[in-house]
Amino acid sequence: MYLSRKAIPKFIGTLLLFAILLTGVFLTVLVVPTHAQPPAVIFVSPSGSDTIGNGSPGKPYATISHGVSVAPVGAEIVVSPGMYNEMVNITKSVSLVSASGQPSNTIINATGLLHGIEVIGAAASGTSIEGLTVENANEEGIYVQDASNVDITNNAALNNVQNATIVCPISGTPPGPCINEDKGIELVGTASSTVAGNTVVGTVGDGGIGLSDDGKLNPGIPQPGPAGVANPSIDNVVAHNTVVANVGGCGIVVSAYDPGEGVIGNVVNSNDVVGNAEGVVVATVIPGTSAINNTVIGNSILNSFTEGVDIDSSGGASAPGNVVSGNSVIGNVISGNGPDYDFNNPKPTGIAVISPTSLMQQGTVVSGNYILNEYYGLAVANATGTMILSNNIASTVKVPILGAVASQEPISSLQNSLNQLQSSAAKQSDLNSVSSQAQTATDMGYVAIVIAVVLGGVAIGLARRRTAPTSGK
């Protein structure tokens, strides 16, 4: 195509205008967030029907299980008050919520069934469960395995693990297949998940809330059994729960069973743990396992049948190669707990830090706790570098500290623990930052449109000016 000299400026101006407008549209597509359709909402009610219902408010389904099975990924299943006699299996990301927000009137009765609710597999990551009572399951009430970013909030887990005979004994050979961690709420091989604001009461065969890794030994199913998916339990938060009268096991336990996986960076924060077989435990159970950088902070741990807090490389001489390091016990109120039978002279113990050898337990920080009504305030054995800092040990404690500790370390040694807590707290800050960034992106999109229009107008003016008839030579 041949252009005359007079036509060239007009052609260039047109190209410039087209390029600017195209750039503006491109930037807008990049930075203005798309408005996706809201997730589907599916309704369930005892008065509904799984055959003629369609999941609408006027025609709800009758069972939660059916609602979950037909729900698309990302759907919200809203459960009306009533009694639901079923086990709910979740293998995709959904939100399961009670319509009333009150666990007391929206009840999953799992009598005779394995679980009340189970959340299984990576595809179920992002699932949330809120406002339900789960009761009377043969094993775990709410069970999560190999998923991440699962939220379990404001639920009640009552009287679960009814089949107490299948829970593994603390010592000795089990008579048959048994479950190591069989809690009212149990998370196995999970990451970045939250268990918050729940009530866990009366677990029959075991304890309240558990976090464990997964792998060759899946501690949440009968053993010996099929291997699980290799996953650590990492960066989970257990906070503001009420864990009471779970007489078969620990109130809250963070325990490792699989070499190469472990329990890492979990936070147990501001829970009321009262009248359980044991208080709060961070432990390795199997040879070669790891419990690293976990934090027990701000809890009330009262009247356990055995010790209040146990940081433990378990298994005695049969557990070589375990790593228990960098764990912290900070700012808890601990009172009226029972003996730790791992010590030669077992007496009521507030906090125990113990391992079979000094190589297995390193760098535990115990700081700012208020301990009263115990025989031993802190009992330490084979725990290299345990730092005891600024605890308030009442006169009702007979022996404030039992065992050798590195008690004169400077306050700066708390920095790693505080950094962990700040990292956990930063998650909310990150969410706020993302929201701010999204708004900034939207604003940038609008600015790009304005710039494109203005520059386009300028280009048109320039093009017209260059192609206007001129007088003279």
C-alpha cells in the first residue's frame, strides 16, 4: 500500500489512537476484578425431601448428605434447625452452616456411624463447618484428613468416640486394630486450618481436639491399616475452644507419627481446657518423628487427671531420632492438674518438658505462665536448653522447678516464638492488604480508561492538525 506524504501523519495518528485505546482496554481487563457469580446456596430441612426437593428455600432437601452430594464446588449448604441422623462425607470444597447459627438446635446425630462429619482429601480444601452439633459418633465427631484451609468454627462435638474399645491403649499391645488419635475433633495431615470457638465435651474413648501428621501410619484410622497421604500438620490454629471432661485422653494434642512429616508451626491459643485426662500435649510418638516450633499460649489448663502441659519426646528408649525443638509454652494459667507418670516420683505437675535422651528435646521456652496448686510447677528431664523465663509460680506450688534448665537466658531468646505468633497474626493483616490491593487495582483500571480517552483525544487532534490544508508553498 502506498501512502502520500500528506496521508502519512493521518495514518500515524490513527495508529497511535488505536494503540492507546487498545492499551487502556488491556490494562482494564488486567486490573479490574471480574465479578463472578455468587456461590450456589442449597437449603436442607428435616421437613424437606431428597426426591422432590430442589434445594431451594421452598423445596429444601431432607438430608445434609444429599445436599452436599449435589452441591457444586464452592456452594453453601444451609441447614435448618432439627435432628439429622446421618454421617456427612465431604470430598469437595463447600461451606456447611446452620441457618440459626446455634449449634444447640441443629444436630447431627451419628449414633452407630463412624463419624458425624468427615472432610477428606485435597479437593476438600477450603471447606468450612459452622454452627452445628455433632454427637454420638462411634469414632471422631468431626474428622479432617489431608486437606488445607479448613475452618471448623462455633460447633459442638459432644459424646463422640462411643466405640472406646478401638482406641489404642497408652501402653501395652492392643488386642486388635486400634486408632491412635480418636478425638472429638481430629485433623490429620492438614495445613493452615482453623479450629476456633468450638465446644468439645464428653468424648468417651479419647480426648478433645487433635492435630496429627499423616503418612505410612495414619493415626486417625484403625492400625495396622492402609497408609495415608504423606502430609505434615503445619501452621494450624486451635483457638478459643472450650474443651471439658474428655476423660479418655488429652484435652488438646499436637502429635507426630510419621518420619519425614511432623507437626510444625501450630498454635494452641486461648482455649479453656478443663477436667480432661491430660491438658495440652505436644509430642512425638514414633521413632524419627518431629514436633517443631509449636506454641501453646494464653490457655487456661485446669484440673487434668495428669499433667497440665506436656512437651514430650515420647516412646522412651524405643524412639531414637525424634526431634522436639523450638516449642513454646507462654502466658498460660495452669492449676490443679495431676501427676506426670514419666517421672520417677510422680506428683501433680503444671508443665512437663521431658524426653528419653537430651538429644531429642531442645530449646523449649517456658515463659510468663501463672502456675498454682501443683506439686511441681515445671518438671524438666533430658531437655537441653530449656529456658524458664519470668513465670509466676504461686506459693501453693511445692517445688517450683524440678530438673536442670538454662534459666538465665536473656529475654531476646523469646524472639523466635514471638516471630511465629506475629506470623500467625499477620494472616489477618495479609487479608486486609489483599482487599486494599484489589481496590487499588480497580482504581488503576478506571485511571487507565481516563488516560486512554484523554490521550486518544490528543492523538485525534494532532492527526487532524497535521492533515489540515495549509497555505503557502
